[in-house]
Amino acid sequence: MSDELFAAMRQSVIEGDAERAEDLARQALQAGVEPLAAINQGYVPGMTTVGEQFGCGQAFVPDLMMAAEAMKKGMAILEPALRASGVERKVIGRAVLGTVKGDIHEIGKSLVALMLSTGGFEVHDLGVDVPFEKFAAKAREVNADLVGVSALLTTTMPGQAKVIQALQAAGLRPRVKVMVGGAPVSRSWAGQIGADGYSEDALGALAVAKSLMGQSS
Ligand code: B1M
């Protein structure tokens, strides 16, 4: 049953059919499917396929946009259930998150924001295309413990290093920890730019964020 549903969810993203993606998210909730499983096994592989198609010239920017829109609609239905499933309510840290300047990819960053907030973090999501200094200004304003910087383009990855420099210039390092992520980002890149943590996915991001706060996951 779940496998069929996940396959249909994948297909709804590949076809950029937002209405169908929403409808399938409702069906998943009714069938008692874990919201995170629906996202990770349904929508995410659909998005990966569209990305591969784009990479080899079989899909174009409007296809990416429609796929992203479908995934966002589906996630909006699943989000309240995912939030409700968060068992820890005690705030374990304050996190400022955003996608770095020049980069408008928002879905992965929003998924990380959602996981952190369900896992007990107070999350301040700055959105996409965020100037480097804005991360530092917000971190100071909310007395953040953690800054998370997402980058989906090889051309915007250097912006993650610039955010670390902005935090240093604001006198917030090393107290404020920095976690980086995004499809082209790697552990070795994170080490190279002096980030404290890296994760390749949203669930791992929660574990890394917790461990940076001195908590086990
Ligand atoms: Co763009 N895009 N895109 N795109 N896009 C990619 C990233 C690309 C890999 C596609 C490809 O070529 N195969 C490619 C980048 C190549 C590169 O530099 N290495 C690319 C390109 C080239 C571009 C444009 C330049 C295209 C153009 O205009 N010619 C352009 C750039 C615009 C800009 O940002 N300035 C562009 C535009 C777009 C859209 C706007 C159309 C759309 C985004 C819409 C939106 O977000 N509202 C889009 C999309 C949808 C994609 C793909 C297909 C999917 C991204 C996505 O949402 N994935 C993507 C291909 C791909 O990644 N397979 C592609 C689903 C999401 C759940 O995964 O974002 O990886 P992801 O997040 C994961 C992990 O990475 C991790 O956890 C998340 C959840 O598991 N993670 C973190 C992410 N952030 C983290 C932060 C952390 C920790 C973990 O700590 C802080």
C-alpha cells in the first residue's frame, strides 16, 4: 500500500502535478503513513529524478519549478502532522537558518528547519538568497546557539565560508556553532571552511545540531 502511494507521490513531483501531490499527502495521512517517510520515499526521489533529467537536458527550469511547487504543496499538508509528531518540546537551542546569497533553492533548507523545530530547536528561518551579514545580525538579535547555512549550487558554496567570516567579524565565533549542508556540500568542504557540523540530509542535520549542543540524539 505504502509502496504504491510512494510511487504515486514520486510521479506527482516528476509531472509537477501540485493538486495530485496534495491529494496524495492527504491519502498518506489517512492511511497512517509516517509523514517523514512520505517525504523521503515519495517526494524526494521524485525531485532527484527531475534533477537528473535536468542534468542531462531532458527537463528544463520550468519543469524544476513545477516539481518544486508540487513538492511544497504536498509538504504543506504533511507539515502539521510532522510537527505534531515531535516529542521533545523543551527548547534545546536557538537556530538561525537560511539559504545563502545568490541561491534560491528553498526545499531542503525548509525541511531542515522543520526537522530542527520538531526536534526541539527554536528556529528562525531567514528564507533564501540571504546576505552573509544577515545571518550574523539575526544570530546576535536572537542570541542564537547555531547558524545553519544551505547552498545548492557549487557557485554559492563559497558563501557558506563568508557567513562564517561574518560571524567571526561580529565576534560571535566560536560560541555560535555553524552547520552547513546542501546537495553539492561535503564533509571535507565543511572542514575546509571551518564549519562545526555537516549533514547530508535533514534527519542527520537534527542529530548533528543536537550533538553540537552537547546532546545525544
Ligand atoms: Co536548481 N539546480 N537551479 N532549481 N535544482 C540543482 C541544485 C542542480 C543540481 C540541478 C542539476 O543540474 N542536476 C543544479 C546545480 C548544479 C551545481 O551547481 N552543482 C541546479 C541549477 C544549475 C539551477 C539553476 C542555475 C538553473 C538555471 O537557471 N539555469 C537555477 C539557479 C537559481 C538560483 O538559486 N540562483 C536553479 C533554479 C531552480 C528552481 C528555482 C527552478 C528550483 C528551486 C525551487 C525552490 O526551491 N522553490 C530548482 C530545483 C527544484 C532543483 C533540484 C531539481 C531539486 C532541489 C530540491 O529541492 N531537492 C536540484 C537537483 C537536485 O538536487 N537533485 C537542482 C529536494 C531537497 C529535499 O533536497 O535541497 O538537496 P536538497 O536538501 C537536502 C540535503 O541537501 C540536505 O538536507 C535536505 C533534505 O534531506 N540539506 C541540508 C540541504 N540544506 C541543508 C542544510 C544543512 C544540512 C543539510 O545544514 C544547515
